[in-house]
Amino acid sequence: MITAAVLTGLGQPLELVEGIAVPELRPGQVLVKIAYSGVCMSQVMEQSGGRGHDAWLPHMLGHEATGRVIATGSEVGKVAEGDAVVLGWIRGTGAECGGCQYPHGDRTINAGGVTTFSTHAVVSENRLVKLPEGVPMDVGVLFGCALPTGAGIVLNELDPRPGTSIAVFGLGGIGMSALMACRIHDFAKVVPVDVSAEKLALARELGCEEWVNAAGKDPQDVIRDVHEITRGGADYCVEASGRVGVIEQAFLSSHPKHGLTVFASHPPAGEKISLDPHHLIAGRQIRGSWGGGCDPDRDIPRFAELYRDGTLPLERLITARYGLEQVNEALDDLRAGRAWRPLIEIDPNA
């Protein structure tokens, strides 16, 4: 039987539901015992109704975790019983089985191809990658979403030229992962932007000599107009705050002739960014990122190597730990900025 935190109504706290039955595994599905789950702003948005109408209630949540394979359906060849695995939302190789339905008394609880706020989860094979050697189960959670999205933008999508400048807006799990990945390239300037003095202090510890506390300064004025930092604007801007205004701010902080802004955040449903078309025809560019252009099977081993050699000190991102019964507290703390990447400890001995 499974215990899970279930969304039963938009704007309502998640309900801890016990006694959920494990459905019979279909071809390509894998049953995983969850060790740790991350909490992302995506779950905050889903719970609060920020994603708009939800046709799948009641349903499970969560899309980054680590765990151990308990059983596999037929035709699964990527993982085997006993393997420690990373669970993530970005599709890799293997079967895509779509959603899963869990029996619970006289109702059905829905789930997607991967969910993680539960003691066990039935997952599509293509949402799993074996946990790399030398990566602890708790740190491995970040390999499911925050790291591939943030670091992936820098490593897969920017292809930065040596000696250029980059600004990173929003230092949550994704933004901080992007900032750490900047250490791999020969940037002349790396400028983190946030309203948290604590997060900016970590950015300085990671080697950033310039920074912007957006609670007291306009990032556009500092980044775009101060010649000594970026010579008229950042060559690259990465935005990960989840706010429409910050996406616009990042765009306007980029160099007016060639600046590229890439955003990974997903603001509430219905909100739209507003840009002056002249800025685009004059040379600025902007585009969104779907999971940092990450191929989990290719990139997770690559990220693991960077973690092991100390380039990506990912432990620094895990600032708060909760039990499954505290999941609503974790969501509230992430929403309020009291936690950077909350970690739900479900069964550390899995």
C-alpha cells in the first residue's frame, strides 16, 4: 500500500492519503520506492491553481526524486529491480506510458508519467536514469529537475563565447544550478540577481565578484547601464524566478545589439510578457527553455562528474528537509522564499 500527498482541490492543502493500492504494472512501467523528493515551484503553482483549470483531480504531485526499483513491468530494459534511480520529468530513452491511475476505495487517484510525493510511485521507464556512482540519494534529487534545467541552459543552450558576460535572475534551485554551471565557462562577468541577501552571499562564495540585490536596486540600471560590469548590457541573461516582470527585466538587461535572454520559469496561467518589438529588431533575442535542452541519459552522468570534481557543490542548495507529512509546510516555505529547494525525506534507507 502507498501513502501519498494528494491534491484534491485547487487552493487546498495536499491531503495525506494512506492505503492507496499499487496498480498492476503495464508494459514499460516501473514501481519505485521513493527515498527523497524535491519540491519545485511547479507544485506550488499546481496546488494554488496557478496552472489554470485542473481536469485530473484528485491527483498526485512531484517530479524530481531518488529511489530504488521494486518491480518492473514487461519490456523494461533500462533499469532492473534493486537499482537506485533518479526520477525526473524530462523524458529520456525507454517507454512512455502516459498517466497512471491508483485505486483507493471507491475513487481513483490520477498521476502522470512520474510523481514523487509518495512512499512508492509507478513511473514510466523514460523518466528514470540510474543514480550515478558517488552521488548521494539526497543530492541526486536535484538531478531530476533543478540541475538539468538550470545547468542545462548554460551547458546545452547558450554556447557562450569566452570573455562574455552573463546575468542570472532568480537564485532558486534552477537559477543557482545555472550559476554553478557558469563556473565551467570562461565568462568575464557573472552577475547573479536576487532579492535574498543569503542567496547572494552564496553566489559570492561561488566566485561572483559582482551581484545585484534587486530589493534595493534596479537590475537594469546596474547591469545594462554600468559600463564596468557588462559594457552596455549582459551578453546572456538566464531567468528563473517565475515572474513575468523579471522576465521582462532580464530581457531589458541584455545587450541591446546582441543580448540573448533564456527563461525557464513558467508564470501563472494567463499572465503574458510585454516586449517592445523595436528591441527585437534592433538585436535583442529571447526564448524559453524546456528543461535546459537536457537529455537525461546523456547529461546526468555528465553532471555527476562535475559534482564529484567539486564544480557543482549541490549540497549547498538543500537548505530545508521535511517529512512527507510536512509537505504543505514545504510548499509554503518555498512559496515564501524560506527554502531554496525543499527536500522531502520519505525513506532515506530505500
